[in-house]
Amino acid sequence: MVPDDYLDGMTAEDHGRRWARLLAQGDNLALTFVVEEAGRVVGFAMGGAEREGDPRFQGELYAIYLLQEAQRRGHGRALVEAVADALVRRGVTSMLVWVLRDNLAARAFYERMGGVFLREHDLDFGAGFRVREVSYGWDDVRGGLAQRC
């Protein structure tokens, strides 16, 4: 879904510095959650205010990632719910997420969580390539998302 040369150029050091900057920003609606197994971080989710000015959705699930060996254990659902619950505590009751169009497993996950397909657009990685993204939304996340995962 993303060119190999782009992925090959990624380093743990660069991502460590990026995460340090993100976590130090102190944005009042930036939310980060992790999931651990046996004292080791195996996944994370990050969310906050919707970033593109969508009038229908106030919150956004920015990112979610689980190591492959930690998938299919309920961690993804728990992470999405944690972001949604934290948004609600801040007065934000709707949420959307953008996902690579070709990531069929992630799309199926959001559909099982009750997300409704909204639209698609191109995402410019700023590295000489674009990918197609689709969005899913929840008009009201109060009381939790669909529990069908």
C-alpha cells in the first residue's frame, strides 16, 4: 500500500523523536493510549479534534496500530473505545477515521465497530507518492461504539 523504499527509509530513531515531539505538545484534545502485554507495548491509538474542518464530525481517530501478534484479542476495539470515551469526556460526541483504501482488514474492523463509510480522497505523503484514503464516521459515540468485533 506504501512504497517499499519509503518504508525502508523509516528508522526507530526518527519515530522516537517524532513521538517525543507529539507527546510534548500538550494539545488539549490530543489523546494517546497504549496497550501492553507482559510489560511490553504492543499497540497504540491516538485521537483528538478533527483536523480538516468537517462540519459533521468533531473528533478524529488519528492513528491506531497493533503488532500482528497482538491482533484479534480485543485490543483494537479497546483502543478505539478509549479514544471515543476520552473525546466524549471533553464534550466531543462524533468521530471519524481515515484509513488507506486498500487496507481491507482495517476497513472491515471499522465497519464491525459501527463506522459508516463517508468518502475518499488522495493523501499526499510528501515523499513523491500519493495513496487513496477512505473515511468512516460515527455520528454519536456516547455510550460506546458497536461491540460486534
